[in-house]
Amino acid sequence: MTTLRAAPRAAHREALAPPPARTLVPVPEHEFEAAPGLPEPLPADETLLWQGQPHWPTLARDAFHLRAIALYFCVLLAWRTAELAASGLAPLPLLAQMAGPLLLAAAGLGTVALLAWLSARTTCYTITSRRVVMRVGIVLTVTFNLPHRCIAGAALHRGRAGRGSIALQLAGPDRIAWLQLWPHVRPWQLRRAQPLLRALPQVDEVAALLVAAQRDAVV
């Protein structure tokens, strides 16, 4: 990943005073949102800079590992087909024997793809002049408010077609549980989970906005 820098390290440390722990507590959503992707309207001194959602096919591939699961099913189906063919089974009975496994594989892949689509559909990332807001969750929707002063650094991962992800390293003693964030969390960072803005279209533009917002926040 590419590290994003908003200011020289020394100045950045001075500005990143540890925030109260309550700023990182997930907030359950109400029956309606006061503003799209936000639990309440923005204050007069706060500006909305960007809002977006994950690109769901990329989310399905990278977070839900849809491609790897499909490959796994293909290997199993090919193995079973080869066994039946080696036993001398005629083509039509062979197809009848494989119909059940094929339907199960299709149902499994369809379920994973649906979960990825729902996850992307119910997610809203917001960058304002004062914070990063992550509204996530399919059944139980929660909102994470991350003030820019809580973000010690960010790392950019570029993928295909201008899409990518931005991992946020939190400052101070505050923590967010890895499972609370998944799939919007950097992989394998279990001890100190890093919120991840996943599968962003035009990730370079979002990264530039985030760097500018952080730079202005620490001035």
C-alpha cells in the first residue's frame, strides 16, 4: 500500500492529541437518517467533501473472496465429473448425477454475491472537513465517526480500473473491534484494526480529498 501524508510527521504528532474513547463508539442508526449516510445534519462549520459506496463486484472479489470460492467449486465439480466418467457412466446419467452439485454450487455462489451486493448497497462512506464517517451493516446498521485528529495515517491500495481502498490508522489508545468493522477493515490487522474504505471507484481522487481534509484539520 502507498502511505498518504497530510503534513510533516512532527507537526502531525502535535495535532493528533488522543481523542476521547467515545468518538469511536458505533452509533446505531435510527429509523431514518437526518442526512444521507449521516446520523445527524452537519454543523454549520462542517463541510461535506465526498460521499460514496464500494464497487460491489470488487467488494465481492476482495472481501468475500467470490473468485476463490468459485475456483474451489470448479475443482470439486471437475473432480466429481472425472470420477463419474472414469466409472463408465453414460453422458445423460452423468449429467443427472451432476445436477445436484451444480445447483448447490450455484446457490452458494449466488448467496455470497448477494451478501456482497447488500453490503455495498447499505454502506456509505463520507468525508467532511472534520471527520470520516462510515455507515456500515446489512441488518444492524452502525455509524463510525472518525475525526481527522483521530487518524494518524492512511495507506492507499490501488487496484484495477482506478478502483482501490484506503486504510485508516487510528491515533491514540482508542480501538474498534475487527469484527465490528468487517468487511470494512484492513486484512490481517487483528490486534489494532484499521478501518478500510473498500473498493472505491476513482480512489486517487478520494485519497487526494482525504489528504487535503487532514492537512486543513491539523493546521
